Amino acid sequence: MGKSAPLFKDIIIRNQLVKGRLQLPHSDLETLYHSMQRKESRFRKNLEKHQENIKSHKLQINELKYQLRRNSETLQKAFHPTTDNISLLYKKLGNAYYIKARLYWNGKQREVQIGSVSIIIDMINNMISRGILLDLKTVKTEKLTWNIIKNKPRLVEAIKEIASLKFQEYIIRQLLASKVKKQDLNICNIDEINQSQSVKEDREKASVENTKAEFDENLQDGKVDWYVQWRRDNL
């Protein structure tokens, strides 16, 4: 609750008691007081406005930081894939078992299928022959099971490297699909604008034609003012 207005006469009286030099009517003090109150009100409103702006800016900054983290994560996984935070699973699909991989991306858990043990070993051997997996020798698939693979850390890491490339493809395809979808939406919006403009032009054309027909009809019935008729015929 704000303070009540002071007694301006008392201010003058007390100032005189202490031999002060406030030689002015109390009404001038009252005017000064209300002027200062208006200033205070403006300052408070400006302060509140700037505080709200700061609050809004903080929210925007947090949102930008969040989007930056997401974009940096996507950039990393799409163009600089690593085996970090990739987990492998061995699942049965139908009558066969497959190795799958899980990874978090864009706030959700994603899963890609890598292949059966024999297919994966074939991929590993291809990568070895191309000089991509330098610290592995050609792997034989005979009697190689998931339980055996789990106990071979370098082999598990090689499978995760394959998984990272599978995730790279998945993310890039998702990004390209999202880009195409946005382009389609933009095309739809342009078509809607053009259609709306066409409808507007048709309506305006119909309105002009209706007005002309009505004018001609009134002219024939003798309902048009002579001056309007004269302007139509001569101007």
C-alpha cells in the first residue's frame, strides 16, 4: 500500500522552525509531490516492462540453447558418427535371430536392424578388406554365436561401428524426408494463396459486371440521374 500524501502546510511550518529557506506556497509543494509520483509510476511501469522483456528473452535463450543442442547432436550423428551410447540387442523376428542397435536421437529412442550374425560378419570382413577396420583379422562365421560375440569386445565394437553407419543413414533419410515435407507444405501454402487471389479476382469481376448490368437496367427504366448518364456517355 502506498504512502498517504503529506501535509504540505506542516512541511513549510517545520522548515521555518529550523530557519529553513522554503519560501513558497504549499500548493507548489503539492504540485511537485504529484509530479514526482507520476515519475515514480512511469519508472515502475518501465521497470516491469523491461523485467518482462528479460523474462521473455531468457525463455527465448533457453529455447535457442535447446535447439542448438538438438542440432549439434543431429550434426554429430549424421556426419560424424561414433559408437557412443549405442547398445546392441539380439532379437528373434519370425524364425530367425537378428542383431539390432538402439540409440537416442532427438529426444527419442531409435532402433535399427543391423542383420543376422552371418550378414554382419560379412560386412565386417568387407570393412577389413577395405582397410576400415585395421585391428581385426578376417572373421570366420562357423560356430560363431551371439554369446561368443558378446565376449569379444573388439568384435562388439566393430558391430557398433556398423550400427553407427546404419543410424547415420536413418538420420539423413529422416532429415531429407522432413525437408521435402516442408517444401510440400510451402507449395501448398502458395497454391492456397493463388487460389484465394483467383477467387477474389473472380468475385471482383462478377461485382463489376453485376453493377454494369444493374446500371444498364436502370438506364433503360429511366431510373438513372441525367448527370450520371451524361458522365457515362461523355467522359
